[in-house]
Amino acid sequence: MSLGIFLAVLGSAFLHALWNALIKLGTSKVGGMVILSIVEVPIGLMVVLFTDAIDRAAVPWVLAAGCTHFAYKFFLTYAYDRGDLSRVYPIARGAAPMVVALVGAVFLADAVSGQEYLAIAVLAAGILLMARGVFASGEDRRLLPFALGSACATATYTLIDGMGSRISGAPVAYVAWVFVADGTFFTLGMIALRGWDVIPRSFHAWRMGAVASAASFGAYGVSIWAMSFAPIAVVAALRETSILFAVLIGWLIFGEKMTGEKAIASVVIVAGVILTRL
């Protein structure tokens, strides 16, 4: 991997942490996520215009991915309402590959190597250590089920997208349509649950949400570009430094409490995720 690609992937990881931080920063986490979702639709449609059409057999997979993305955003938003970025992000991001590995081993008859078992154990240790900090510091314990729910949704759409992109015959177009479905389902779903007032009216909220959406797309786009020039496993592993970026943003920018236990848990989770990718 060249230095340029290495720095680009680090930038992608930072962008992923950034859009989560922007959602956390807003006074209304749900409102910020709605704006992000609204902006995702034209971004997805724009990409569709310049890519090949997907196979019709992939349409159900696009719809299923849109539904699971709704669950991912729903749980993540409510987790951020109750906990710090530096607490929620590592749990939500780290638990997802552990769930994928476990489901693959139990239900998909995937061969699990010794390294993957080690990765699952390291991830479990890091997540338990991070969760322990919630109880020890007196934080809102309700952040844990929402963060873990977000991780389960992430694991689900990861499995769905793996199959759907193969069936589609055009992976980039498939992801663009998932952006459209995701943005549409979450926006309409939150309007149905909370009414039209869920859409923020202030220019500041729209600016923050639009930047978050652009960062989300940029994080994905850069990683896809990098995977065309460098080994996919290495790129995927390097992207998991987003966990460290999120912890640093929470600590240095948001002024969130940083304990030795939280720092160690974050590093352990990153190590576990990297082991699942390599």
C-alpha cells in the first residue's frame, strides 16, 4: 500500500467518525439523522445516473438493506441521546464484526480459523470492558441496548449487502440504490413516528446534517477507491481506526471524560476488529 492510499484510508476512517460526531453534536440527534437521510437520496440518485443498472433480482435485497439501515440509524440515534460518542461508537462499531463472525460460524457454515476465534474473544473482552465503564461511571445504562442494537443491525445489513451486491452485477449501483432506499425509509419512518416536526427548520441543523451526509458518502467512496488499488483486507482493517478517531473527537472536542479503562477498551476493540479483517 502506497503512502497516498494509506493516508486516504485514514481520511476515510476520520470521515466515518466525523459524521457520527456531527450527529452527536446536534441538539436533536433524530433531526440530524433525518437531514442526513434526506440528503442521501439525491446523492444516491446522482451516482445511479453514472453507473450500470442493477439486476432486477437484487431489488428485494436493496429493500431489505434499506429496512436494516433504518434499524441501524434508529438504534444509533437513541444511543447517542443517552451516551458519549467515545462510549457508544466503539461498542456499536466493534460488536458488529463479532456478530457477523458468530452468525457466519453458526448459521452459514463458514469455516472459522483460529485467528477469527481469537478476534471474537478480543472483541468480546474489549466490549465488556467498555460496557463495564458505563456502570462504573454512572452513565445512562440504556445506551448499551441501543448501541448493541445498532451493531446487530450493522451486522445484518453487512450480510445482506454481501449477497445483494453479488446478485446485482453492479456493486456501485447497488450501494447507490441502498442509499436511496435507506434515506427514504428512515425519513418516512421518523415522520410517521414523530410527525413533520422531526425535520429541523434551522439552517444550522441542515448545514450540519448535509455535511454529515457528505462525510458518510465520502467515507464509503474513498474506501471503495482504495480497495481497487490495495488489498481489501488491509483497507478494511485500516478503516477501523475510525474507532480511535471517534474516541479522540469525543475526548478532545466534546470534552467527554476519558479514563484509562475507556482508552484501553478502545484499543482492545480496534485490535479485535483488525483481527477479523485480516
